[in-house]
Amino acid sequence: MGVGIPATLKQDGYFADIQQRLGLGNSDQDKIKLAMEIGKSRLQSNYRGHGMATLRHAINLVSDGYLLILSGTGRYYVSNKSEDTTALPSDISGTFIEWRIRDENMITWKFDDG
């Protein structure tokens, strides 16, 4: 398993400033929420590390969907109706991500009989 999202966030001025402005603490669930808010990862690429922020945006657009992240000792859940963070009873030693995106208008089929 990996080290998890909370362990990969650098504790430098950039993250600390945003963490303070958002009123977040130093718990694993707060660090997961911070990672979702800033839309950055430890990857040093403009083309990578934006997947979770993209999923969060997609969930806000559909009628029925959610994103659940368990990492370290933190739990983060967001749907288009709510957002919640809680502590897990023990460290899962990595990251688990589950999502569902469901919307009856999301896929449109167009048939051409010609």
C-alpha cells in the first residue's frame, strides 16, 4: 500500500497558508479536504494529479453521485448535496477511493440510419 494522501502533502508555507484560510486543522481528514480544495498533488506535472478535483466537479454536475476517500486515518465524503469529514478508528495505510456518477441525461445516443 502507499503512504496515503495526508502524508504526501508538503508542510510548507503554501499548504499551511491555505489550510489556515480554510480553517482546517492537522488531522488526516482535514488534509484530504485540503488536497481536494487546492487541486494539486505531489506530482510535478501540469497534466497529472487533477483527477480527484475533476471527479468532485463532475459529482456537483450530476443528479446522483458521490466521492468517498479513505486515507490514513481520515474519511472524506462529498455528494452534490453534502460534504463530510470524519476520523477513522485506525490507519488504513494507504488510500481507498470510491465514486459513483449517475445521471439519466449524462449519455445521449444518436443513431444515424443513413
